[in-house]
Amino acid sequence: MNMIVPTLFDVLLSDVGPPGSTISQIQAEKLFLFFKEHPLFNWKNANNGCEGRADAICVLLDAWNIPNYKGWVFGGAYLKKHMGALKQNWKYHVAPVLPVMQDGQILLYILDPATAGSLQLIDEWAAAITQVPHSYYFTRQSHWYIFPGKDIGTSKWNTRNRQNRKWMIQCLAGINGLSGTGKARLCFNKAQLKNITAAFEKAKRYNPVATPREGYIVKE
């Protein structure tokens, strides 16, 4: 009996080679719990702003000098124009990736409390949120914020800039700044956005997996 594999790795869309550095399984689990419980992140709002949450985490990991990437998964109908769909009617989903050294192997774990209660290997994560085969998953450098709307190529993605930094903060506030309703909410929630920006900058200064010798406070 042939078993249908729900998700496939798309090597052409991945731009990540062998990781230059890794973290331990214990560190990865600590990071998962830290972000799962952090008040900046509303993981129940799963239908809004996965790219903003993923980027916020990756920016913090960069500030703490923790290696990271992003894992992307697309429904086949959206990416390849044939069969394949994700759960929640998502066209795509993205979450941070942690390279973990485990039993002499480098494994890529997804940090995504929106879809699971613990770390997941990237292929298991992609399979778990696939509704109809096939979906396609891949890893990319974490500075890529979002893909272009019409041509999801390897060289035309949009990197971090001032505009999508604003979208990231708006996402943490639960506001979709690109929608009509979201634009209206921006006018009445300036104080909330200011407070979230301050809390985010403060979070950069605390490394939850540093050793006592290294110090938990990140020096500027």
C-alpha cells in the first residue's frame, strides 16, 4: 500500500546551507517556553500576522546571537497551482527555525506555539498543518520578511526594512495594518503601538538562555 507524503521539501526555494553554529536541545526548549509565555505574543490569534511574529522572534534571536532561520510552508494550490492545501485555510505559514545539535546531528526545529505545544522538526511541522497533499516547505534566511505577491522566486523576496518593521509591531498588537479595519485601528491605538515598541526593545536586552557567566543582560 502506497502512503501519500503530505509535504515535500522544495530545495529551489531554500537558501540555507549547513548551519555554521547550533544550540542545544535544552536551549531550544527553553526558548520555546520563553516565547510561548511571553506577553508580547498572542499565539491564539493564529489567523493574523504569522510573518510578523516570526520576524519579531528572529530579530530577538539575532540580538542574543542565537542562530536562526525561517521555515515556510505553502499549500500546493497556491505555490504550484495544483492540488494541496493547508489547515485554517492558510495559503502559507511561516515560523522561526532553530538549528539544534542532537546526538551528533544538526536538526532543524520549528518554534511555533500557534500550531503546537512543543518544538517540532520542520518536516513534521509542515505535515501537521497540511490539510490536503501536497504542501511544500523550505528554509530561508531570517532577514527575508515576506515573498512577492506574484513571483515567489529565490531572489525577489522582500527583506527587512522600516515599513515591515512597522507591520511587525502592528502584528504584535493584533492589528492588520493593510486592511481597512486595521488602518482605522491604527489611528486609535498609537499609545498601544508605542508601548509594544518599547517592550520589544526591552526584550532585546534579556537573553533567556545565556549562562550566568555570559550574563542574561545583553550589553549594548
